[in-house]
Amino acid sequence: MADERDALIAATKRYEQTGTAHEDARQQAIQAVLAALRGGIGPTEVERLSPFTGTYIRKIARENGVPPAAPGPKRVGA
């Protein structure tokens, strides 16, 4: 019985560590998205290059003071 408990404790610890790593990676991706938007990369290009949807990108942009892209044709990045 102790072996199963030890295995469960170890598995739980690994699970919690990967959750923390995932959240850290998500926060880094959000910061990179914001930097790209502030650097003049359009939201469509940011969406294409990021793990996030356009809707989520707009949400985090507005929450962080990034104004909407100007209306009209957009410059396409390389």
C-alpha cells in the first residue's frame, strides 16, 4: 500500500510542477504578444504567430492599454 501512496504523491508533485511551468509559459507568451502589438506588429500576424485566438489577443491587449489597430488595409509582415 505504501508504494501506491508514494507513487501517487510523486505523480501529484509532477502534476503540480507542470501546471506551474505551463502558467509561466503562458505568461511569457502574453508578454511577447503585448510586446509585438506595441512594436507595431498587427493583430492578425500576432494571432498567426501566437498560441492565442484573435479574441483573446484583443482582450489582453485592451486589458493592458494597447489601443485597437487603425481601420483600413493592414501591412502584412514577412
